[in-house]
Amino acid sequence: MNDAADTKAATTAATTAADAAAGAEAGGPAAVVVRPGQGETLTLGTTRMRVLEDGSHTAHRLGLTESVLAPHTPGPPQHRHAQHDEGFYVLSGTVRFTVGAQDHDAGAGTFVLVPAGAPHTFANISGQPAVMLSMFTPDLYVQYFRDLQDTIADGRPLTPDANLRTMSRYATRPAARPAL
């Protein structure tokens, strides 16, 4: 990670810790508040991702990210997760989810749940940006995105093979798209 990202992550952690401490002092469970502009930011090619919860506040039960997909952004190779479920909520734009051989064009307000084992991918095939929340239960896959950013550091391209190698470290394997 670079110095700017390290500084931002540290600032966000300090702010979040201060918010949590204030909640604990109030006598209840500590809440975590991530405000606009806060959260760890990851850049994955044309996708900008903001980590809202990396599992550190949920005993690793939940991870949550916000992603901005640039127009015409291809997704990862179709894949299956063995150890976590993934949920996606589209905030704006349209995201195409491919689950097996079935395409689902999901506009704002659409929720897509992909249970462990289901083959899937997603892409922004439109000419407009798309924004979505991604939920991971447990949080296993948040670290995958950090590792993927490191894989493409220094201008190295994000190839399907590099993506699949990184996925393999997180109980994820490629899933060939079934013949139509």
C-alpha cells in the first residue's frame, strides 16, 4: 500500500475508534460510523472501492464495501466461493450479474444474493457509472481486494490469470460459463 493510502487508513481507523469509544461511554454497544470520504479506498483498474467494514468490528462475520464501476467495466472471471456468501445492492446505474448462464441486469434498488458455491460474475456494460454495495459473510473476501490491488501495483495489468491466482487464496475457484 502507498503512503497516502496508509495515512488515510490510519486516519479512518482513528476516527472510527473515536466514534466507537463515544458509543461505549454512552453505556451501549459501540457503533461504528463511517462517514462520506472515510474508509479505506482501493483502486482496482477502473473500479474504485471503499471498505466500509472489513470484519474487524463484527468478529469477522460481515464485510461491506462500496464500489464505483466505471462505464464498460468488465468484471472478474466467473467464479465460485466455497466459504462465503456475497450480496450486492445496486445504488445507481445498472450492473449485469451473470449467475451460471443467466444474465440479470440490476438497476438501482436491486439486491442480488449469491450463496456460496453459485457461479457468478458482474460487469458494468453501460455507458454510465454504476455504484453498488457488496456484502461478504463472513468477511473473508475483503482481504482479497487488498491483495488484488497489491497484485496490480506499479502499473502491472490485471489479467484473468492474476485475478484467478489471487482468488485461489480465498477459497474461490473459477467456474466455466455453461454452454448455452
